[in-house]
Amino acid sequence: MIDWKLVLEVIGILIYATFMGFIFMGIERKAMARIQRRVGPPIYQPIIDTLKLLGKKESVSHGFIYDFGPVFAMGASIAALLFIPIANFQLFSSNADLIVVAYLLEIPMLGIMLGAMSSGNPYSALGVQRGLLTMVAMQLPYGLALIALIQHWGTFKLSEIVALQQTQGWSILVPALFVAMIVFDIVFQAMLGLEPFDIVSAPAEISMGPMVEYGGKHAALLFTQHAIQLFAETAFFAVLFLGGASNLLELLIKQIAVLFIAIFVASIYPRFTIDQAAKFFWKWPTILGIIAVLLTV
Amino acid sequence: MISAYYFGAISLILIGLYAILVKKNVLKMLIGLSIMETGVNLLLVSVGYISGRSAPILSEGIGPNQAVDPIPQALVLTAIVIGVATTAMALSVAMIIYEKYGTLNVEEIRRLRG
Amino acid sequence: MLKRALAIITLLIIGYWLAQGLAGVPFGEDRMLVAQYYLDHVKEQTGAVNTVTAVVVNYRGFDTLGEVTVLFIASTGVGALLWRKKRERTAKTEGSIVLTTGTRLLAPFIMLFGAYIFIHGHLTPGGGFPGGATIATAFLLLYMAFTVYEIPHKTFEKVEGAVGMAYVLVGLIGLAIGGYFLYDWIWQDWGFGVDNVGRLLSGGFIPVIYTIIGLKVGTELSGIIDNMLKEEVSE
Amino acid sequence: MNGQYASLLIALPLISAFFVPLIKGLGKKAVKYYLVLITALQTGIAAWVFQEVYTTGKPIIVMAGAWRPPVGINLYIGHFAALFVLIVAVVSFLMAVFSIRAISVDPIDKYAMLFLLVMLGATGMIATGDIFNLFVFMEITAISAYALTAYNKTGEAAEASIKYIILGGIGSSFFLIGIALIYGSLGTLNMAQIAQLAGGMDATVAQVGLALIVFGLAVEAELFPLNAWAPDAYQAAPHPITAMFSAFVVKAGLYALARILYLMQAVSSWHSVLKLLIIMATLTVFVAEFAALRQKNVKRMIAYSSIAQIGLIGLAFALGTQSGVDAGVFHMVNHAIVKALLFLAVGHVAVSLGGAEMEKFEGLGKRMPLTAFAITVGAIAAVGIPLFNVFWSKLRILLATLGAGYSWAAAVVLIASVVEAVYYFRLIHTMWFAGEGERISEGLAVSLMLLFLAALVIVIGVYPDYAWSIAQKAGNDIFNVADYIKNVPLMGVGA
Amino acid sequence: MINELMIILFAPLIAGVVAWALDIKGIREAIGIIGAAIPLAYLVKLYPTIIENPIDYSITVSGFTLQFQLNTMSWYFAAVASLVGLAMAFGMAVTSRESYDWLFALMSFTGVLGVFLSQDFVGFFLLWELMTFASFMMVLRRNRHESLKYFVLSVIGAYAMLIAIGMLYAKTGALDFASIRQVLYMDAAMGTITTRETAIIFGLFLTAFGVKAGAVPLHVWAPGAYSETDQSYTAFFSGALSKAGAYGFLLLYILMGYKLYAAFGTFHNHLTFAYIIAWIGAITVVVASFLAVLQEDIRKLFAYSSVGQVGYILLAFGLGSTLGFAGGLFHVLSHAIFKGLFWLVTAAIILQTGKTQFKDMGGLAEKMPFTFAMGLIAVLSLAGIPPMAGFASKWLIYEAAISAHMPLVAGAIFLGSALAFAYVVRFLYAVWFGQRPSDLEDVKEAPLPLLIAMALLAIPNLVFGVAPGLVTQYINKILGGEVVGGDYYKLVTPTGTYNALLVTIALVIGLAIAGLVYIYGAKTRKIPVTNTYQSGNPVTEEFNLSIRRNFYKPLAEALEFWLKYSWDRFYERVAGMAEDFADSLRQAFYNGNVQSYSWYLAIVLLILALWGVL
């Protein structure tokens, strides 16, 4: 007894999300370039890049885990995506709540780390270290923002949160949750790996960090994963704070809005060092987060 | 008003204790101990005294009601012997101390401490 | 100086406290309880006239046994502590002529007097302990008078042990005969000297035990004197 | 058999001690074996008495010279005395055996006599029913203890002895003053009668008398701060004697303290005396444990530990409740076993290796495994680990302390116990996990004794019921003064 | 008649003693494993019975009645302990070469089981001490200083418990749980036990159980003790023995909960006393996790991690809601299995390489693939990656914490999880990946018994991960109500859901898609780890490029201020002061001068006199 409608939805959303994710990546590069008064590549450039990488005749591997890492990362991203309500498509979202999704969104990181670590490159190792520390640093404000949200709406279920926002107004209209949104947005910057928290890849310092050893189809997998992740995370943001969406277009507008905020922030601020980032996260965002949770108790 | 015998006995006890507390020489302390014992013995005998009666030897017309309490006297007899024994022991120990330490000053007899 | 002052203050307070306690036991009043029983029954129950010795030897026999033991411990202890492989008397000066002559004359009489005291313990003031001590003074005199004098301490030791055993044996015979340790079988079972109360041949086993004690105390005290006067000599 | 034969408990050691001079010509060995023989006989008698008392459930009253109390002196061998006389005898026997190996200093014959007399003194103290007789026996114990402390004739031994003599002398003098006061007030010396009449005593006299008696006995019972002589004496005394000090000499004093304390229950100032004793006992535990912490000499360390445990027993007795006394008696028994074991083992090490310093114990697990094992069992037991005997009694004492409302005392005791655990821990670690060494022969007799005592520790630890029931009976013997008075056949003198 | 409970309880101890006494290689291992397996076998056999009605047993020792009961809750704890115990026995068969270890390891096994089964305080304390003592002996052999620390804190804890028990006994006159509970329940209304006394008892129990659970600031023994013993034993030590502390907290609720509520009331709608427990747990989680991240020794890392994870359990219990209990109980199980697994992996690594420092390791994944796989499962479970058992329990705790409106406590969980993620990845990297030091070239896979042991613990991680309902439904029985709904695969709380099976399927789908992409991509060529991009510089084989030391140096720098303070050093200083105090006390009081001693006597007399005179 297979729910064929669900299967079709899943396949459709996956394809849509992948595609849109790549487009987002393109928008990001393009917008960044325009701000910096460059022309920038076309919006579809990431897709082309990925296809090119996939087409490479040969790629090198450092062993099973090196291969497994990107696969795992992409698999996890797909899994995470399936539990987020995408506009009017609920998918599996009734089977896992906010906490599960938040965790699922972190798993890809583990996959990337696994691969990076097994490559034996010191830059990858540094990237891993920075990635983990960033996560440690951001997790406290991130968690506080989520807690504020949950406390306000009184449920963990994403679909219910969306439904409540539809009837009672968006989360950001609630003062406490607006504070939480600010916190979340700062964290969001780190989640997307954008400045000022692009410490993990830091192209100029450690040559893309975890990704440094990857090429060919491994890199393609990682790009695809990144695209899906980007889509999932923007959708997550929209679902949590912007009232979700009733159709894909509405969602897309909200996602792009979120994306642009991130891009603008990223193009203004220079990169933090990792200990600065940690100290920063444990200061203002945490304080704001505590204010938010205390307001919603 | 306290009786002179009690007063004397307590005085002896206190004098003996004073010697122990103040004198540095072990022999003097032992003398103090002896004085103290004497005081205690005196006290014990005084406790048994009954005014106007004589020694509890029931001959020569002294009846049971004309004698003082015999028990403290018996006790003192024992106590004296015990005192003698203690003193004898203490003195022989003091002899060994003098032999080994070459002094009888308590402040120098302090190998065992802490 | 401070220490002395402190000591005096402390002692005065303690003294005051003791005096306060003694105030509840007024001097010279008749508060006899058990003692009155002794005084009332001493003659018929023990045959002794001297209540003190009757109490010491008979009623409170255990105390006396302990007392003898204490003295025995002292003599043993002194012997143990002052024991050396080889010891001799090291006194240099002989006693003066008065002392030596006096000692020669008096020593036997002193001993005799000691014996008199302990034999008459149940009749007159005194008893085994004073008697023994008197005997010991005779030996002390001998030690003081003569630099070479020594008691036959091996014999003395044996006597000491033997009379001690004799005392316990007397008690054990009581246990065997009358069923009680230190039971006065001579007076109570044999009734020896019932008609003689107030004379020498009475008092049950008091004279016997006092003889034992006298000998014991005499030998023990002499032994202590002997031990203390000798010094170690290298061979 | 007639109960009066229990007087042999006193008569036998005495007559045997007097007999020693007559056999000293037979040589050192003979004297040592004679000592073993006599203590074995004493154990036999004590076992008989024990069995008699515990089967009939009635105390044996020995009346010297057929005089009924209070006219004569009586021995009261109740449940407690029967138990403790047996312990005294058994420990003496073990130490007599140990003496064969441990004692080489002359003159052995004197040693044997003093040894027997210490045993006699403790037996008498425990058995007697007369307060002045108690004093006499206490002095017998004390003076022979003075002599034995100095027996090694070294400077340290003499020093320890003189300290003991001076402090003990002061203590006994004041004890005697106390007796004088009580006698002066009541006109009797019999303990049962004192208990009977105590209620009607003049309050001031009772207070001063009781305080002085407690003071005098506390010196013997090693309560802080009157225990300063104890560590020195323990350290300097010959090894078997140290074990005896810890196993029963102190306990006799402690027992006497408890006995008189409970006899004088009716006295008005009784509760304040108890409170004072609780403070002293608690401090004893605290100070002694801390003093043991960094001790370099193991024998001295265990001596401090012993003092601390005595303090614990003192605390139990001073609570003034039935459960406290029961627990205290139980702890006495356990402590006697454990400390006999520890001092025996440590003495054994000191004899074999020439000293009891901590360094000598390095690698003991490899050099003398059995002895090290015994010390370990003893140490673990002393710390109060479950399944070892001390645990049960310690637990009982704590429950009783808390039950009586003295939580602070329990807390202080337990803080001190932490310290105790630390130093025993160090000892165990030193023995097993530090240093190396060749195996040394351990001697059959001592090994057997160690095993026996260790087995006893564990057996009581695993199956405490029997020991506990005995301790309860013995505790009841001390606590239940009404029964005590009833059991002594007082003739109606003056009543 | 021999009761099953006695068999369960004493089989390990007897096996241990026999193994110790025989001391024949081969046989002692067999006996040990059998002894460790018996409790599990019996518990499985009795499972159907105890659901219906509990099994009781009581014996009388020294006038105390010791009661044991196998009910739903004690079965749960005992089963967890037995599972880990069996794994430990398998592991010890190769890691331990001494009968000494067997004796004490199995002795502590009995102790732990006894603690869980006891229904009165005497038995509880007795076996608690047995457990402590045996585990202490395991440490003592290897390290004096660490064992001393463990010992002192344990003794403090044990004595604190003793006083508390004694006070309870004095107040209630009972030692068995049922009566104490009854009396305290009644007393809550009457209030014969004052608030102050209740507070003291509560504080003492908190100390006692906190020590064993390793709650901050009483955790300082744990890192040393966990690392300085046989690592297979540590699996049990950290996996089961530390749960005794957590169990104690639960006991506190059962026995005194109502009384504590009556005495202290509530604070912001939470039970005040529970609030304290929750915060202790939260602080433990954060502090221990931070310290774990900064460790350079594999054993220390997991030791601190254990402390932190037990903190989760305390935190969950401290929430005071049934959901919190469910989460805590589940975490008891999952922590036992993943941390047990970790320690066995550590045991295997140390056994095969003989090294413990991260700087000496690397690249072992190829040499010990099975062990690596087991390690990975443990990592996933600990890091809380769905669908592992570790995630399910953590998820419940999250739900409970946020629903209980303790946002800051919940924030601590978020932080702790991130830290946990950080330190397990560090472990992965330093041990398994990167270039292999040349002296580890001939390392072999761990021996079979150890692999069996690991598998024994890895399987539940997966099974209970995919089907967490198996556990939660049992927990519902313990708590006596439908606390966590759903079926075998799906957990439903009033506010959230988690379908483990579906998450698994989604992951599988995702992996399948990604795998397809991978497989249909270009073919790969394997090159050694050392052949790596290096900014154009040639890299020689012997130059190790892996970062193994000070991996988290930036974090240490960021935390510089806080790392200046250390409980460890604080305790060391206190201990030093105590020793100095002891010395000066000793020297001052027992100064060797008999005249001073006489003065003491005089002073006592003076006190007596003053007391009489005044």
C-alpha cells in the first residue's frame, strides 16, 4: 500500500528543491558580484559547474570514508528536506517535529567532516575544527531562538506552527519572537557559511577547508548537497518566522527575501576569527536569546 | 565553714598539682604527684572521722557506737600502698630516663611527639 | 611567671570547687551505713578486735589481694626496668661508726618488731603492711651502713612468689572448703579461737594472711631498695 | 559447677604470676611457654563462664569470703563481663603466643608476670562490683602497664612511661577523691547499692563526685584531651602489649566509665555529664584521626586510629540510650578484634623487618603477603566497609547518635572517618602497589593467628546476627541498671 | 529455597570469587563471563512475570531486614546494568590479565544490581558501599592519586548518605522504602519534620548521589577514576555504575518527593527541589562537555563525556514532569549502551596500540575496520544523530525540558549537544583518520571477545534507535501511564512527534539517491592519505600533517578566563589545607611535653569546676 501521491510529491519537491537551490547559489554569487561592482557569473552557473564536475573522467579517493562522507551528507540533506513542510506540500512533516528537523539539518555537516577528515589534508582538518567550533558557538543562541519559538506557539510540530501563524499572524510580529528572529538570523549566517562566519571554508585562508581535497564527482555531490541544504534552510527560516507559505511561489518570495538579507549582511562584514566568533555568539545573540525565552515563558 | 582537715587535704592536693604544672624537673613533678596522693589519703581519712569517737579497735571498752568509720582507714591503707608502688615505678623510670637522655628536664624529654 | 599565675588561679578555682563538693559531706558527722554493720558484727564474724584489719583482710579481702598485687607489680616492674646483665653496688663511703654499730645492734630487733606488728594485726593498729615496711627498714639500714651488703635477692624473689601463692592458696582453700573465694575457713568452719577474741590466737585467718603479707611486703620493699641502689657495671 | 568458681578468673593469673619466680630457673623458653599455657587455661575458664552466663541468662555473682554485698566485695559477671573476660583472655592468649617471637629483651620472667597481671587487672576491672575495688584493679592494670610500657628500656619507652605515670597518677588521684565524696555521702562502696541510693544524694556532692570519677576514668579511657599519653605509650610498648592496650586495657577503663555513668543515672546533673562526654568523645575522634593522617610510623598511626575508635565507643556510651550502649558494646567487640589483628600484624612486621616506619611497609604485599593481607583486612574493616565487622557497629552507632538527636556529632565523626579512610588507604597502597622485595618467611603461629582474626572479622562482617545478639545482651547489662540492682543480692544493710 | 533474586544478585560475586581463587587462565575468563551472563539470563526469563507482579525477597542480617524487589523499575535498571556487565565481561576476557580485576569487577556488578534491587536503606547502603569499594579497588591498583580522589569523594558521599539515612530513621523509625515513603507522605501534611531538617536530609542525599553520578562540582574523581582502570571495566563503571547515582535521584523523588514539595513549595511553577536538581544537571552538562572537548587523552575525553551525559539524566529527572522521567530513564539506557560501547572501543584501541594520547594515534580506521564501525555507531548515537538510541532519548529530554518551561536548562542541552558533537568528531579524526604514525603500522583488529562485547552493545543502539517505542512503552509501564504515546517506531508526546522508522527510511532514500549519483559518476582512483594537496610543497611520508594535539586550541583561548578556575585544583588545595591542619594540630597538641599534657588535665578540671561553680 504505497501512497503514490506522496511519492510523486517527494520526487517533485526534490527536483524543485535541487534546482532552486542551485539558482539560490547563483543568485548569491550574482548579487555578491553586483554589490562588489563586478559583473558576476550567470545565475545558472552553479548548475553548469556541477555538471562539469560530474562529467570529469576520473576522480581520486582516499578510501571508503572519503567516498562515504559526501554521499552521507547529501543523503542527510535530502532526509532533512523531506521533513520540512514546503508550502502546501506537507511531505513527512507530521512525523517529525522541530527538534528532529533541527538535528537532521546538522547531519550533513557530519558527513562533510567525515570525508574531510579522512582526506589527510591539514586544511581540511582545520576546516573541520573551525566548523565544529562554529557549531559549538552558535548552538546556544540557535537553541534559545528555537525554544522561544516553541514556547510561544506551544508546540513542536512544524505544521502546527505554520497553521498557527496563518491564523494568528507571523512569528516576527510577536515582539519576543522578533528578538528571537534576530538571533536566528545571526545564526543563520553561520549556518549558510556566509560572512562574517564563513570561517569554515575561508577560501583565502584555508582554501575551502573541508572541501579542499575534493574534486570530480565528490565535489559535485557536495555542491548538490549544498544546494539542497540552502533550499531547506531558507525554507526552514520561512516556516518558522515568516508564516510558512500556502504555495511554492509565496515560499520562493520569502526564501529569496531571507537569502538577500543574508547576502547583504555577508557583503558588509569581514570575516571573524574563530575565537572572536565564539565570543561574539556567547555575548549578544545569547543575551538576546535569553531575553526572548524569558519573554515567552 | 570548711574543716581544717579538708582544707589541709585540698591544699596538699593543689600543691601537688601545682608542682606538676609548674616544675620542670621530672623528679619534682613526681614529688608533686606524691604530695597529691598524700592529700587524697588525708581527705579520705577525714571523710571517715566522726567527732568525739576513737579508733575502731573494739577493745578496752570501746563499743560499736564509740568508734569512727573503719572503712576509709582500710581504703587509705590500700591507697598508700598503691601510691608507694606508683612512686617506685616512676622513680625507676626516671632513672632510665636520666640514663638515656642525660637530663630530667621535661622540655628536653620530647622524642615522642606528634 | 604568667604560667605560675595561671596555674595558681586554675588551682584555686579547682580547689574551690572541691571544697564546695566537700561541703555536702560535713566533717565529723556520723554517716556510717555499711561501716556500722562492720562495727556491730566484727567480733562475732571475724574474731578480730581491730575493725580496720578485719575490713582489710576479711570483709574486703579482694582489695587487699589487689593491694598485695600492686606492690608485687611495683617490685617486679622495678626489677624489670632496672634489670641489667651485671649490676653491683657502687657506693663508695662506708657508713659512720654510729650508723654501723647501731645497725648491727638494731637490725634484728627492728625485724622482730616488724614481725610483732603483723602478727598482732587483728588486735592492735598495724598489720601486714606496716610490719613488712618495718622489716624493710632494717634492710635499708643495712644497705646504708655497709657498702658491700646485699640481700640474697634470688631467695627473696622466691619467697616473694611463694608467699604470694600462699595467699591465693588460702583463698582457694576457702573456695574448696566453704565454696567462696577468700572464705575465712579458719574462723567460720573450724571456729579456731572462738573463746580467745581479743587475744593473739584468734581472728580467723587474719594473722595467717598478715604474716604472709608481712613477709611479702618486707621482701618486696627490700627488693626495690636493692634494685634502686645498684648500678650497671661493664664486665 | 558452682558459680563461685568464676573467682578462678582472678585467682589463676595471680597465683601463676606468683609462681613465675619459682620457675624462672628453667630458662626463657620455659617462661614463655608457661605464659601461653596459663593464658590458655584462663581462656578455658573464661569460655566456661561465658557459656554459663549466656545459657542461664543470669549473671554470676562471686562473693568473696562469703560476705554478701554490700558487706563484702562481689564480682558481678553479667553478660557484659562474661563477654569481655573472654575477649581479654583470648587476646591475651594470642599475644602470649606472639610474645614467643616478639619479645627478646630480658628479663622474660618479669615480663611474664607483668603480662599476667595486666590481664588480671583488666579482668578484675570488668568483673568487679565494688567501686573501690575497681580503683584497685585499675591501679593494678595501670601500674603493670607503666612497667610494660617502659619494658624495652629505651629512652623512648621510658619517656612514654613517665608521661603515662604522671597523667595516670593525676587521673587516679582525682578518681579517688570522687570515691571519697561518694562514700562520704552514701556510706557504701557497693555499686549496686550506690545505684540504689544515688537518687537521694546531695546534688552538689553527686555532681562533683561524678565529674571527678568521670575525669579519672576518662584518662584511662583515652578521651580527648586526656589521651596525650596514649600514642606514646602505644608506640613505645612492646608489640604484644600494644595490642593488649588497644584491645582491652582501654576498654576496661571505658567500660568502667560507662558502668559508673549508668549507675549514677538518678543523679540530677547526669545529663550535663553526658553532654560533656559527647563533646569530649567527638573531639577525640576528630583530633585523633587528624593526628594519624600524616603519621610516618605505622604503629603510631594505628594507635591514633585506635584512640579515635575508642572515642567513637565513648560517644556511643555517652548517648544515654539503649541503642547507643548496644552499639557501643558491639563496636568494642569489633574493635578489639580488628585492633588486635592490626597491632599483631604491624608488630609482626616490625619484628621481622626491624621497625614500623612507613618505608618498611613498601612492597610488603610481596615480602609478607599474608601479613599484608591481614593488615588490609584490618584496615578495610577499620574504615567501615560493608561486609566487614566494624561496618555494622559503626552503622549502629551512627544510627543511635542521630536517633539521640546529635546530628553534629555524627557529622564530625564522619568527617573524621574520611580522614581515617585516607590514611588507611595510603597504607594499603604502600603495601601492595609500591616497592618490591623478596619473600620472607612469616612464621606459622603468627600466620595462623592472623588468619584466625581476619576470618573473625569477615565472619562477623558477613553474618553479624550472632555477635549482635550477644552485644545487645551485654549492652542491656550495662544500660538496664534496675536489673543490675536486682541481680546483686544486697543484704539489707542500712536500707 | 533459593530465590531468583539471590541468584541474580550474587551470581557475579560468586563467579568473581571463584575466578579469583582458581586463577587459571582461560577458566577464570569463562567463569567470569558465565557469572556476568546469569543475571541477564534470569532477568530476561523473569520479564513476563514482573510485568504482572513484582518478585520480593527479604533476609535478616544483624537485626536489619534487607528487602529486595524486582519490579518494573528495578528490572529496567538491572537489565541495563546486566547488559553492560555482560559486555564488560567479554571485554575483560582479553583486556584484563589479572584475577584481581575479575574479583572486583564482578563484585561491583553485584553491588550495582543490589543497589537497584534494594527496597530498604540498609541493603541499599550496604551494596552501595560494596559497589564503591570494588570499583575503588579497580582504580587503586593502577593509580594512587586518582584512586585517592575517588575514594575520598566516595567516602564523603557515602557518609553523607549515612547521616541522611540515620536522620530519616530517627524521624520515621523505618528503614524500608515503603514505610519511609508512607511516613513522609503523611508528614508532609503534619510537618513534624521541620523544613530545616528536610533541607539537610535533601542536601545530604544530593551530595551522596551527586558524587556517584559525578555531578558538578563533585565530579572531579570521575575523569581520573574512569581512565585509570581497565577500560573494559570502565564500560561498566561509566555505563552502569554511575547510573546508581541517577537512580538515587529518582529514589529521592519516590521517597521524599511529596514531603520536599510540601517543605519547599514551588518556584516559578516548578518544584523547588527539582529545580535545583535540574540546574545541577544543566551545569554538569555544560561544564563537563566543555572540559571533554579540551582533553588530549582519549580516556579523559570519554570520562568527561560520561560526566556530562549523566548530567543529562539528572537534568531530565529534575524537570519533575513524567515526560522528563521518561526521557531520563531512556537516557539511562542509551547512555549505558553508547558509552559502554565507547569504552570498549577505547579498550580495543589501547589494547592494540598501547597508547592513550591523541597525538600518538591516527589512521587506524583501515587497520581496525570493525572497531571503527562500532566506534562510528557510538559516535552517531552520542552525537544524537537520528535514528540512533541516543537521539531518541535526547529528543525526549528536549521535549520535556521545553514543555516544562525551563528554557535556560533546555539551552544548556543545546550547547551540550553541540559540544558532544565536537568532541566525538575530534575522537573520530584523531584516532581513525589522517596519517598513521609509523609505529602503528602493524596494529591488528581487536580480538574476538572484545568484538563480541562491542556488538552486544552496538545492536541495541540501532534497534532502540529505529524502534524507540520498545523502550518508551516499557517506561510507560514503570511510570504507570501513557506518558509517551505512539507505536514501536513512533514516539508521540503531547506537543511533538518523532517517527524513527520514517526518518530511517528518509535517510535511506537520501543515501540511495546520493549513492546512485556517486555510482554513476566517474570511476575513482585510490591514492594514499599522504598524497595530498599542499600549497605546492612536496610532502614527505614521515612528516605528519594531521592535527592531533590542541585540536581545539581556539576554544581554549576563547575560554581562557574560565579555565583559570578548576574544581580539581580547588579540592587539591582544600586537601592540602586539611593535611597541613592535621600536621599543625598534631604538632601543637601532641607536643611531647608531659607538662603540657598535665595542663590539659588541669584545664579539663577547670572546665568541670567552672561548670560546677557557675
